[in-house]
Amino acid sequence: MIKIMEYGTTPVEEIFARKDAAADVSGIVSDIIANVRANGDAALKEYCEKFDKVTLDSFEVTMEEIEEALQLVDADFLRILREAAERIREFHSHQKRSSFIISGPKGSQLGQKVLPIEKVGLYVPGGTAAYPSTVLMDAIPAKIAGCPVLVMTTPPGKDGKVNPAILAAAHVAGVDRIFKVGGAQAVAALAYGTESVPAVYKIVGPGNVFVAEAKRQVFGKVSIDMIAGPSEILVVADGYSNPEYVAADLLSQAEHDKLASAVLVTESRALADAVADAIERQLKELPREEIARTSIENNGKIIVVDDLKMAIEIANEIAPEHLELCVDNPFDYLSQIENAGSVFMGRYCPEALGDYLAGPNHTLPTSGTAKFASPLSVDDFVKKMQFSYYTKEALAEVATDVRDFAEKEGLSAHARSAMIRQEEA
């Protein structure tokens, strides 16, 4: 049964508690990375046999395999993939940044170039569930940014093949190359390269604790998007909300994994009780009941507060990955939201809509990092390069200021490099 807490009665630390149950796998991951760096494809083959229970002659997915997957995927699902991809492209196309040049005094010019990251790696999980939606959400912004090389890794099944839905999504999103490699070894291969897998400059995509730790360890050699924690949802709902809707939305995150977090904050004790009852009824209907029930019992909570103002203050402090505003006039409250990965507004905008079809990205900051981090976007796949141009006259105007600043820092060679140009006849 989900816990119901009264704000003001329940200790504050329980209200805001987040369980960090991730195991320390740093040593295991470090060994895997070292092995892949030293032995390349041979190490990948070893781990594929050990973890995926299959022996592969080649890691790269062929065009024939992609064509086969497109034939295996239901035609209606392929239509949905293409529709989702179009909506994701439309939303993310508005995120593109432009280069700029500023003209200064005496012919000087300053500017910034926005350039796509040349090589990007995308990790796609393939464990208890396959997520073609992740392929779309992570690959499409990279292609909009103009990344010329997008490499995807995902673990194979015991038949040595990749889930057809994953391959279909990769085809729709425009992924360039796909490799049948999973786990920390895939992250190592993308970071350092092997005989088969090309090294990239940035790695994005979610994964289990081993994948997350591998991304942490290779950061610095390559860039990464984020260290993703367990899935989260926080629903702010008033007393007029339908408890069946709210319960369904909470369970939509609880079914992800046992560490997922589902929280309701409401000013209505009656709604709290009704949602708790609805969760129990709906849990029994879920194919993933065991996972969802463990999540609800260990990490779920309903917080009863005095009013919606307090509910939003709590939401801002928790800074959830997904935030639902189940109220009649959600735009009245949007300006008060400061910390959330993605906000779903109104009574008919479930978080699941954002996972698949709405268009905004579903790769979001978790574990309270929404206080400083942002959803995955086109910005994650570009780099900025700045430039300066000064004429002789423009430099002469500021050279002594550069000298004085440099000398204040004790850097005489800096000062000299500015002043030496003033000694010309």
C-alpha cells in the first residue's frame, strides 16, 4: 500500500527523502573498461557470450537485418513511429542555435560558431523492456544538430538479433550505424573504439547501473548527456481530480523498475485515500505488477498539504523528472514551477503522452538534478567555438589595459605580448 503523509505531521526528511539504492559497481565496470581498451572486439565477444548468451561473428547490424526488421514490425506501429518522429523533429527544430558576429570599434569583430559534434554514440537498453521511443528521442535531436556520424549500440537477444522495433526506430530516426553490444562494454567501446566499433566524442542514452557507472568513468575522455537515475513522477492534483487518472499516471512510472518513484501531492485527504485505493485495484491488472508494487511500496508516497501553493513549493524542492499539474487552469501555476524536467499540464495530459508522441524530449534530469540540469535537446549535440579579430588600431586602443590587467595577475609575458605590437614604427 502506498504511504500517505500529512505535511506538518510527518518529519520533513521523510517528505523529501529519495532512496539511493544503486549498488557500487565501480570496480566491476573499471575492469570491463580496461579489458575493452586492451582487447577490443575480443573483449566484446567475451562479454556478449557471458551476458547476452550468444556468440556473434560480426557486431554490426547489416542493411538486410534492418530491412527484415521493417517487414517484421506491424505496419500500424511503423506509422506511429513516423508520426512520433515528425512531432519530435518539429519540437526540436525550434532549438537550433545560430552562429553570430558582433562588430566592434575600429574594425574589430567578435563571434561564435555553432558546430555539430562530429561523432555521437547512442546507447539503447535491451533488458527487461525495449524502448524504441528512446531511439527517436535521442537520435532525432542529434540529426537536427547536424551530427554527421551517429552510432548506436544495443544488446542482442539470444538469437543474435536486435529487437525489430528498435531497428525500425533507428531507421526512422536516421541512425548511421548500429552495433549489437550492450552494457558497460558498449560504453567502453564507444569511448575508446575497437576494431569494429568507432570511437565517438559524446555518448548519450539511458541504461542500468553498469551503463551509468561506465558513462561516469569515461567522462572526460568523451562527453556524456547525464547520469540518469530511476524514473520519477510527481503529480500535483486538486480535490476535483479523477483518482483513477491519477493512480494510472503514478503507476505509469512505477512499472519502469523497482527503484522508480511515484509521488502525489494534494490538498485533498479524500483524493489521497481514493488514489491509494485506485492504485491497489489497478496494480492487480498490470502485467508488471511485481515491479510496480515494489516501487510503490518502497518509494511511492502521497503527501497531503494545506493548499496548492504548498504543493508547488514541495514540487520545486523535490525537482522531479516528470511533473503533472492536474488542475483546471494549469497555466495559472506554470510561472511558479522552477524545478522539473518536463511539465504535463491539465487533466488530459498524462506523462505517457510525453514518453511517446507529444514531441518534447523524454530524456530528462532525475534525482533532483532538474534544479540545475535540462532535458536532452539539440544543444547537447553541438559545440560552440568563439573567435576574435582585432585590427592594429583596435588593439592600440586597449593594449595598455591588457598590460595592466596582466601585470595585476603577475603574468608579464601576457603584458609583453600586447605591448610589443605597440613598439612598431
